[in-house]
Amino acid sequence: MCGGGKQPEVVRTDPKAEADAAAAEAAQKANQSTAARKRVQQASALSTGAGTALSYGKTTLGQ
């Protein structure tokens, strides 16, 4: 009569699935930060006058 109760369940994990989930999460965070940097860079370029060709009604820079 030692212990008496149920034995604890063994938690089994799949290391490959955990690695895949971690990689997917890291990729998502990297994509979000890249998109944020691009938005800031684009807004900065437009505010400095890099987008002046658009204000003259041109649709391309070369024509």
C-alpha cells in the first residue's frame, strides 16, 4: 500500500513538431518586422520628396 493513487501520466512531445512550430513562429515575426521596416522606409522616402514624380501626374519615373 505504497502511494495508493494513480501514477502520473507521461507527457510525450514530438521534437520535430515543436521545431516546425518554432520555425513558423520565427518566420512570421521576421516577416512582420520586415513589413514594418518597409512601411517606415516608404513613408520616409515619400516625405523627403522621393515621390515628387507622382505629384506631377507621372505614372513612371522614366517617361
